[in-house]
Amino acid sequence: MAKRIDATSVTAYYGSFKAIEDINLTVEPKTVTALIGPSGCGKSTFLRTINRMHEVLPGARVDGKLTIDDQNIYERDVDVTAVRRMIGMVFQRPNPFPTMSIFDNVVAGLRLNGVRRKSVLEDAAERALRSANLWDEVKDRLGKPGAGLSGGQQQRLCIARTIAVEPQVVLMDEPCSALDPISTLAIEDLMFKLKDRYTIIIVTHNMQQAARVSDRTAFFSIEQTGDPGRLIEYDDTQKIFSNPNVKKTEDYITGRFG
Amino acid sequence: MGDTPDRSANAGTGGPRVTIGHAGSAGAALSVDVPVTPADRAPDGAGRRGGGSGGGGTGLGGGGALPRRSAFGAERLFQSFTMAAGAMVLVIIVAIAIFLIAKAVPALNANTANFFTFEGWFPNEAQPRFGIGALAFGTVLTSVLALLLAVPVALGIALYLSHYAPRRVGTALGFLVDLLAAVPSVVFGLWGRDFFYGPVQEFSVWLNKYFGWIPIFGGEGPFGRSILLGSLVLAIMVLPIITSLSREVFRQTPTANEEAALALGATKWEMIRTAVLPYGRPGVIGATMLGLGRALGETIALAMTLGIVSSISFNIIENGGNTVAANIANAFGEANDTGRGALIASGLVLFSITLIVNITARAIIYRRREFTESAA
């Protein structure tokens, strides 16, 4: 299931602006990796290069090599949609499809893959909702609009939608930043559970969260506004938060800047 | 909120919404500036305001006693103005309705044929005979046909403009579409009658030759000044409305939803089907209904392109067809008293058709409100 991700000198641009430069990083399967750093340091940009969502924005492009189990996803003949099916993404703000019911939201990805059989969809929806710790709360109202749920439930619905297609990797872009502490806790619990089956990469501004949920932590930073973001340090989470090698990491962790 | 005295004054008077903060501060300024005498305030029920001495003049930030609410000011004035404007709509509609009914009833009483089933329009004779059936049928048929032709094209253009076209092309093309909406309908009528007539006639002959076995393309001719020509011209006329409204709603699709679909591995078209079209659905229905409204009421372009034959026929390529509005335009000139009354009666029927269409459209949107409201 889960796959290893290997980034080699990944550089990403928005038009002529270089957002991240020369990122080299390896993510082991079935781990949680946290990307931390001050705002504008390019951690979200890097996350979006992993499933080729970066290039969705007009003028955005990526140089370098990013392999998922030795398959370079930036190879010329790679089907972008296949990459994104393999690498799911959860966004900063919960974004269920507003016109769809809870059920339709969960199976949206399967329907895009051509799954039509009702029984298959129902099984998959229940499995995904159970994995997302949401089943008990919504099982009696699967036909109701997904946008009618609370923020935390919506975010878990989005996670269910992402894992319903059984991706190899799950990317999370500050998944808890719009949620209250209780919902945040629910999502963090969920990450522990999902780690058994998926490789997870999470961008977070919350350092306690990074320390709680991740096995490895990557610290990104920029010299000053307008400079590209760079990977400063990448190590075991415990090491980063107790005894980082780079002074800048320590300054950030201890709240001296950023 | 409220770290400076200025802001806290706004928050107090303007309520929690940021957007009305300006109105709030203006109101606050007024209540301080306008001198309010005790006599002015008395009739408004002093009990509601409680105690407190006259406006303190200590500035907006408070401190000292709070200034009293003014009994008569811009707020009240504006409220009454908007209410009067609202009431005006009602008055105008009632006045028009009374006038129309008063004119129509005598003509309907004089009618010696059945108003609903008689196919023909001879209200000016000594024994007036006229029926609305054929006209209403022609109105609905041309409009529905026009929408069937226009909506798919309009949605295609709207999607191209909102999601496919490069920005510069999109802007230019969007401008052209809006320009099409500004062309007066009489120009469309002239164009349809003197230029577009030729190709449509040839096309009709061709249709008749190869598809004549389908009743709507049957008949012996002559062809050309037909329902088809009228509907095509009408389709071109309603195209810009439907296009620009649909383009706007498609553009407003939240990026978050589009990205959600893309991140699930949707192709661009799948993304549009999953995120854009469902989100834009109520807007598209609304746009279509506006187009239908225009099509139903369109007068001069149809009066110039249709064959003006008051009979009910599904044949769309033979000379023929008439609509309520076109009939009014064509027949009003030589109408006598009964004739004008009859035309007004037909206008009332057109009004009811439009009303039914609008109610249906609202019902469609309302049925899905649970989903569309949470979308907003």
C-alpha cells in the first residue's frame, strides 16, 4: 500500500517567482512526516508538488525529480490524474462538495474512477467513514448535505473522501487550522490510525501538533521575503524538537523567530 | 475588534458585521451632531430609552453619558423611503391589472367563438371571433425550441470563458457576448427576415427532403418563414443572457471545491462535472428562466420572421407560426375597440404563462434549497 517518496532537487515557481529551491527529502512508507516552518517558507508549495497540484495554478511549474517507489511523477508521459489518485490530499479548509450528500461526497472519487455498482459504493463509503471516525455520527443521515456538518466533521468527511479511493499517500495541508481543539484531537487520533496503511505528510503551523503526530519533521525556512524557501533540517521528530543540528531550527522551535 | 476607540464605536452602533461599520459610524456621528430637544423625543416613548442626561459630546469613543438616539434622522428617512418604494411596486401592479382586466372583459364577452379553443384571430368583425390557443401554443413552442438550441451552446461558451479560455481571449469574447445582448431586437428581426431567411429556407428544404417522414419536418411548403427561423433568431437573442449569467456562476465556484475534485484525480472535464456544474446549477436554471422570459415576451423579431398563421401545428419548417406578442404587434394598428380588448386579453394570457414559468423555476430551485443554501 504505502509508498516511499523521494524528492530530488525539487524547485517550484509561481510564474517568475521561485517559491522553493532545491528540496531533497525522502519519506519512508507508513510514517507521518511533518513539514513545519514560518509562513511563506514554501512548505505548502512543496506539499502540493508531491501530487502535482502545484501546477494547477496558472503559471506555476516545477523542476526536479520526485519519485514514488522509483517512478518519477514528473516524467513527461505520466498521467497527472493517475498521480493524484495515488496521492490523496486534504486541504486547509474543509471543502466537501456543497451540492452533494454525505454519501455522494465520500464516493465522489470512486465515481470518478468509474465505480457504479451501488453495493460496492455503499461498502466503500462505510469503510472510509469508519476509518475517518465519522461513521457513527453520520450513518443515519448519509443523504443529507455534507456542508451541513460541523467544521470538524466536514474535515473528517474530506479525509474519508480522500481515503475512499485507497491512495498510497495522504497529504494534509494544515488540516486542523480551521478547527477547534476537540476536532483537532479527533483528527490527530485519526492520523495515528491511518499511519498503519498510508504514508502521511502533514503541513502544520502548530509545533505541538508536529511533535505529537509525526515520526519525522522537516523544517523549512526563508532568508527574507522574496527568497525561495529551503529545507533547513530534516530528522526524526524527537531529534528536531529536543536537539536540532541547526541553530535556525532551534530558534524556530523555541519561538525565537517565525 | 475594538482595540482603538474608533473601532469600538463602530462595533457598538453598527453591530457585529464589518460591512455595515460605515453606516454605524455615520449614524453615531449624526446622533451627536443633531441637536435633539426633549420635546422631540417625548412622543416616541421615553420609557424605552431609560434615563441618562442629554448627549454628552465627549466624542465617539464614549466616556460620560451615552448620546441619545435621534427620533428623526437619516435612518428613519431612509427606512420610510425604501418602504414607499416597495409599496410602489404593489400599487403599480394592481393598477395595471385593473386596467387590463377592465379592457379585456368586454372584448371577451363580445367573442362569439371559444377564447381557448378557437384557432384564428378575427376580433374586428361584426361577430368577433378570436382564440388564444394557437398564439399561446406558438409562443411556447418558439420559446422552448429557442431554449433547446441556445442553452447547450450558452453553457459551452460560459464554460469555455470561465475555465478554458486564456484570460485575454476570455475577456475579449465575453465582451463580444455582452455586445450581442445590446443589439436591439428589431435589428435581429431585420437580419432574420432579410438575410438569415435564405440559409434557413435551404436548410428546411433539405430537412424536408431527407427527414420529411418525421412530422415536424413534413409538409409541402413553402418553407422558410417558419417556427424554425423564429426560434433560431430567438435563440441567438437569448444566448447572451444565459451565457453571461452562467459564466458568472461558474466563475464563482469555490477554488477549494475545484481543487478537491482535481486532487481526487479528476480530469478537467470531470472536475467541471463534479464541482462546477452542480455548484452552478441553480444559477443556470435562473439564467435559463430569464432567457425563457425574454423569449416568451419577444415581440418584434418574431413578428418579422414568423409566417403569422394562427393555427396549431407541430410542423416547424413550413411557413407559419404566430405568438401572442407578435400578434399584438402585427394586429394592434388596425384593431378597433373590441380588437384592442382582445389583444389585451391575449396579453393577460402571456402574463400568466410567464408567471407559471417563473413559479416553476422557483419551485425547482426551492426543492434543492437544502443543498444550494449550504453552498452559498
